[in-house]
Amino acid sequence: MSVPMLDLAPQNASVKAAVLDGLAGLMDRSSFILGEHVKGLEAELAAYAGASFAVGMSSGTDAQLVALMALGIGPGDEVIVPTFTFFATAGVVSRVGAKPVFVDLDPATFNTTGALVEAAITPRTKAIMPVHLFGQLAEMPTICAVAAKHGLPVIEDACQSMGAKGWGKHAGQFGEMTAYSFYPTKNLGAFGDAGATVVRDSADLHARVRRLRVHGMEPVYVHHEVGMNGRLDEFQALVLRAKLPLLEGWHEGRRKHASWYHARLAKLDGGPFVLPKEVVPEGRHIYNQFTLRVKDGKRDALQAHLKAKGIGSAIYYPICLHEQPCFQDLGFRKGQFPNSERAAAEVLSIPVFPEMTEAMLEEVASGIESFYGA
Ligand SMILES: Cc1ncc(COP(=O)(O)O)c(C=O)c1O
């Protein structure tokens, strides 16, 4: 049996009727931009996150970009970001003309910590952008305490972690603003690009984000500042609204599979590889990815072995951001972030999508065992 890394077909089938019905309504009304579905989704997302506001954006990247713009971050400023993350987290910092200042990670979580962030603060630091990688929160209490001590805003990158919890709170309730991505591979995925900027409580930031989303315009054709076209399509909002009521079930499906892998692969855990652990107190890992750390330089060989058996896997991410060609002029060097560089060499994500059957999980687990002759 082959097992893909991700199969969206069953999930799409579960919302097909609602989406097609909604699409017919959209076509009849010819209302495609910032209409009732975007408005409705924004209210539903804010309620889900336990935050005051949410603004539908064209992607997770634009959701982060607009947050930096709303804080007025620009040339000469520094923003602290992890080096082990998807490119967008640092890309948006450069896009506003500021400098991404990279930090290392805690090997137990793949996420950064308050201590690592504090060591990177300079007089030019204007914001901190921790990432909740793979579905588990970064160490938010210490990060927020450091931010408060230095008077800095926090933008959470929850692009992989909508619905993740920790310390009794939701992703979106810690930082001033939070970015969600609805890229199709996320736990809540659109039928194309989509995202949202959650604003925890500031009505001013909310108004600024909304205005920046439409070229800094308010009212129509009066432009107070140069913004962007970051609007979310009505169609994507309608898809997301159809899926949102099912999201908790999908999170739980992923968590069930994670427990299954833990039970099934317990004998090898801590030996040739390390399984991801839920370490956040009062927390919930939502397993956007189930990511192993493969030791002894065997990651690529294990991936090739699984591929030969028809089992999908993926490497998120093989190159740290401080080693990316486009960031070579920032002054960081190879070896500076050893835990991140080690993670980039060791990580392998295996299938964990909610609709997997036990037979599929068994295929993945026995594929891994066969590599180690277990
Ligand atoms: C950690 C992280 N940040 C930012 C993004 C950007 O989101 P999008 O692809 O929706 O622009 C993603 C998604 O791919 C991500 O995983």
C-alpha cells in the first residue's frame, strides 16, 4: 500500500456540497471580494482564537507583512525571527526594509525561547516574531516577558498552528498580532492561498491592518499611506467557513495518529530517532507536521527507503534561513546556530493527516522499522 504525505481528497469531499452550493450563491450575487463570507469568517476566526479581531488576508505571508507594516517597522529596524522556519517569516522583515535577526532553537521543541530572544535584542530591535513550528507553541510566557521588559511588540507566526494551545491560552492570545496561513496543507486549508491577521485587542492596530490591506485607503480613493492589495477572496472565505466547524475534529484526528505513532514506535524512540514530544504545559500540539529527528546522518537514507516503499515524507526545512543565498549580506555565519543547523540535517516529517487509516499508519511505522531491521 502506498501512503501519500498528504491526501486532501477525503477532506474536500466532506465540504464539497456546501462549497458548491455557496459558490452558486457567489456567482448569482457576483460578490467576489470582501463580502459577507470574509466578514463572517473574520468574526468566526476572532472567536476561535479568543482575540478581539481577525482580518482576512490573501496569504499567511501577507498576514505577517501587514502586521509589520501596521507597527511601522522599516529601514534601520531589526526584527528577531528564528532561523529554522519557513522562509516567509524572515522574508517579510526584509520586504519592509528591516533586518531579520536570527535566533537558535530549543532542541526539545524546534522553537525559540525567551532567553535566546533576549540575547539577540539590540537598540534597533523593533519587534519579536516567534514561530509556533509544526503545531506546537513556542515558549510564549518567557518570550512575552522579555518583550514586555524591553517594550517590544510580539507578532506570533501561527501559520502552522491555528488551534495550538499552551499555558492555558490559544495561539493568537499572546502577541499583539498573529498570522494564520490557510495554505492548503495547513490544518485549516483553503482552495488556494489565504491567511488572516489576528489582532489580540488593539482597535487601533485592527483599523490600521484593515486600511493597509486595501492600499492604505479610507474612504474609497483616499490613500493615507502606501499599503498593499492583501484582500482575501470571498470564495476562499466560503471554503474556510465550510471547513472551520470540522477543524477541532481534524486536530483530534492528527493527535490520535501522533499517539498511535508514539505507542507503536516507542522502542526506537530515543534510539536511532526521536519522536516529537508535547512539552508545553496546559497545551495542545495540533501536529500540522509529525516530525522525527533522525540521528547518525541517516535522514536522507530513511527518506529514500520510505520512498521506495511508496511512503511519502518531507523535509521541513533542509536549509536554515541564515544560510540562504539571499541573506548572505546580513552578517550571520554557518555554525552560529548549531541547534538549528542540526535540526535542518535531522528532521523528517511523516504522514499524519486526519483521514489516515490504521492500516496506513501501520504501513508507515513498519516502513520505518524495516529500515532499522527492527
Ligand atoms: C511558519 C510559516 N510562516 C509563514 C508561512 C506563510 O504562509 P503562506 O504560505 O500562506 O503565505 C507559512 C506557510 O507556508 C509557514 O509555515
